Amino acid sequence: MNGIEVHRPLLIRSGQQEGLSFVNPEMVENVGFSAGGYGAQYGDKMSSVLDITYKRPQAFEASISASLLGAQLYVGHGDSTYSQMHGLRYKTSKYMLGGLATTGNYQPTYVDYQTYITWKVGAKSQESRVKSPWTMSFLGNVSQNDYRFTPDSLSESFGGQNAKNLSIYYEGQEKDRFLTAFAALGAKGKVSEEVEIGFDASGFYTNERENFDITGEYVLSNAPAGEITDALGTGLFHQHARNSLEAGVITVAHSGKWSKGNNELIWGVSGQAELIRDHISEWEWRDSAGYSLPNDGASMELYYAMRGDSAMRSARVQGYIQNQHKWNTSSGQWILTAGGRIQWWSWNNEVLPSPRASVEWIPGWKRDLCFRLATGLYYQAPFYKELRDTVTDALGVTRIQLNKDLRAQRSVHVVLGGDYYFRAWGRPFKLTAEGYYKYIDRMESYTVDNVRVRYSGRNDSQGYAGGLDLKLYGELVPGADSWISFSTMVARQRLVGSTNWIPSPTEQRFNFSMLFQDYIPRLPQLKFHLKMQFSEGQPFYAPRNNLSWGRMPTYKRIDIGATYTFNAQTAKFMRAPSAKHVKQWAIQFEVFNLVGWRNVNSYFWVADAYGIQWASPNYLTGRRYNLKVTVDLR
């Protein structure tokens, strides 16, 4: 975000708890994404980079919106000497979660405030002749996510021709809170016509609490929903958690750029201090057909238990340098970028050198074509979550310990891509294609349950990923953007010493998505949009057995919506003096998951009287509606 790395909460375990993203769409000026082969300035990550740039308004602008899913207020103002933006968002997913198969009382609320301020040092007004070489900026964010849930019951059928029914009756509740704050102060200016330097200081703080005590009685049967005859298994379970995490990260950084002719050199160095405290106490007890699971005939054991108290203090020092050179030949324009990063971390005293390079070619015979090739050696230095190794004691309790011998995961990237700009039907279009291959060693095996990622805490595996991304973007009708994309990916991993390759938990071998917007030519204020996604289901794994896996059903979803906009050109009442401060206002109606497809999100595992485990799917919400009103002010 504006050149500063942004952290996110670590204890999130399910999409139901997921609140507002850090990015406020009303404040965004530009979005950049790279699936691999990115430059040295983008830090030490193995997979991808999302680069967000916030805008600097030059005049007053504001908007207010409210819907069944929340509300939002945005205010921006500025001129040539300063700019400021403020965004306040409120979200509630109570209506959406009410469509889940598990009935109960959902009380989720998410609130965040965000601001971005810039000003020129010494400049007093737009007419001021003071030419200051320095521009200051401040980016701040504070958010609080509260999730409260009291489940009641669940009744779900699954299994196709040999359908089973799972009925669960709950007691207990879940209470979670995630408080995060982020602030960054920056200064940037030119010290000469060719040299620009900057300094940044940022801090991130998170205080997370995860508490639940939920018991359930379940009946697994061949009978239709609601009946308990022909029971295959009955049982009880009790899920308990008292987890807390407090983390703070402080970063001080310097960056610079030297430009002369067709050459540009950038560099940066930063120091980072991390302080983390973590307490984990969670367990699950299960009883099936009168026996506590697992059952060894001699003692009663918990189905799952994890405990740990950890504290970590560490420091990182990072630096990068990168040079870009452009030159023209008879074949076209060439852009060569080469550089590297280096990082040292006090936790394990590991030094990570990361060379990176790319070349871009714009053919002289076709200036609307662009080809690029990028490669490099990329590391992903562990953060706290990856460090948590586990040891199971004689009582079957999994204890958390931090692994000081853990090394950064390492990956080699090769990315080949291109862009083609063309016109069709008198309107501009852009076609992007990108193929990639990544080999990964010193990898940590991991599992994904809903949105929670659990790492093994050890460099115990290796893997690879390869794929192709295609995207066509343009205006099928004037003034309304549309796009269509298709991606294919193969991702595999295997434990060190094993010959058995299994799918990575996030592998999707195909994904198709599209957005189409249209309007009636004689009624341009009424716009329609259609969103569609069709993708292969992700792999899932049996409890505590990463080698036994299956694949979720294909994900399918269609959303439609209509927006009617009122402004001075389309509505007479907007020309009245009382409406002079209203630029326009719009009302939007949307239908999510139009067809009502039942998409699987995760699985709940239950055992029958014979000890056979059955995977009962947890479904995402079905068809839902939303009404939204937005007012733009001036």
C-alpha cells in the first residue's frame, strides 16, 4: 500500500469471521498485480504481489452509501499543496450468514476508519510561489471486527445416491474480536534534478481474541432430513478455544531513485522490529456410540488438543537495488531490469540473497504489442505463524514450540507474458496473457481448513506450480467496462523423501470468470451487470492425514444487478437549488448466487458406529438479495 507492506490478522479461521479488507475502494487510484517475477522493491514473497496506490484528490468530493450489508462514508479534498481523504466503513454479514445451513443467532459487526493525507512542506496555498522539494504523507487505519455466534441446529443431506443425513443440535457460543491499527508517516523529495529520496516510518498493531465453547449432539442416518430412524451413528462433541495473540511491528525505511536519460536506478534499505505474544488453548472431545474418540480401550483421550504460550522478539534488516535501462533498436524498444534483495533476520541469523531480472520488448513493427520475460530466486522469510512447530506428548496433547532452525522457503520463478492493445467496434481493448512456472524447495507443508492455514513449522516438503492466465478487458458498450478471464494451474507438493506428489491445498486446475456491463441506448442511466465464476473445487484432506485427500465439487456462481443513476442531465428534480451540492445519486439492486447453487466451503467429519469417517459438506450461502443507495456530493 503506497510502497508499505500491510499485515493482516492471523487468527482468522473461517470466512464467517472475515471482515473488511484493508483496501478502501473509494480511495484507490491504481491497482497493480503480479503473479511472479516481480521487481526487487516488492519484498520477499514467493507467490504474488498486490500493489495499491491511493489517490490525491484535487477538489472536494464525497459519497455516502448504505445497503443491507452495511454503510460507508467517504470525504476527500485537496489542491496543489495538500490532499486529504477519510473513509469510514461499517459492515454486517448477519443477513448473508442467515442463509447458511447452520441456523442460529449471528451477530457480526466490522468497522474501520482510514485516512490518507499529503502536504508540501512550506507551501501555503495554491497560489503560493514557494517551491518545496519535500512532500509529506500520512496513512492511518484502525479496524475492529467483532464476531458473535450462538448456533442452534443443522440438518444437511449429502452423498448422492447413497445419501446420508447429518443432524446436529448445538449449545454454546463463539465470541471473537480482532482489533488492528496501522500508521505510516512518509517524506519524499528531490535533492537534485536527477535524485529523489524518501523516508518512511510505520507501525502495525493487532490484538486478537478467539473464544468459543460449543457442544453438539449429532445423528448420522440414512433417513430423510428430520428423522432419526435407521441411524448409522450418534455422538457428542465439544469444541473449546481460548486463544489470544498480540503483535506489534515497527519499520523504518529509506528509498531513493536516480534517473538520467534512459536509465533509472532505485534502492532501499529498512530495519524492522517485531514483538509477538501468543497463547493457544483449544481442544475438541468427541463421543461416538458411547466411546470417546480415539478409543484405545484403556483410556479416554481428546480427539484433538493444542496448547502453547510463546513470545518472540526479533529484528530484520533488508535492502534492495535495481537498475532499469531502455534502448531503441531497429527491432523495437527494449527494457532491461536487473537487481536484487538481501535480508537478515535475527531469529535464525539467516542471510537471504535474492537476484531478479526481467526483459521487456515492444516491437517496432507493432507498437501495441508488448512481450516480457522475468526470472529470479525468491525467498519467503517466515513470519510468526510459519514458525509454530508442534510436538505431541504422551497424553496426546499437541504442544506449540517455535522452531529456530526453520529456514526461509525458496522458489525459482520463470514468467513469460505479453499485452496486446487493439480496437474493435471503435473501442479500446486489452488482451493479457501470462504463463509461469515456480519450483519450490525448503517448503513447509500446510493444510487449509476454510480460510485458516496451518503450517507444519518445518522445512519438510518441496513443490512446484505452473499455469497460464488469460484476460480480455475493454468496453463492449461505450462507457461500461467489461472483462473475461481464464486461468489454469497445476500445483503439487510432496514430503521430503517421499515419491508421492499430492495437490497443494490451493490448487485449482481451471477458473473462468467474467464481468459484463450494458445499458439501454435510449436510457443510459439504467445499467445492468452480470458476474459469473466457474472453477474447479479445491482439494481437501482427512483429519491428521495429509496423504488422504479428495476434491470439493466445482464452484459455480452467477450474480446480476441493475443500477439507476439520477443526475442533472437525466432528472429534472436534480436541477433544483436544494440539490446543488448533490452531484448524483444511484440506487442498485443485486441478486447474489442467482441460480442458488450449493457451493462447498469445507467439511465436518463425523464417525459412524463402525468407526468409518464421513465428510459432511459445509455449504456457502444460497441466493441472496441486496439493495444499495449511493449519494455523491460536491
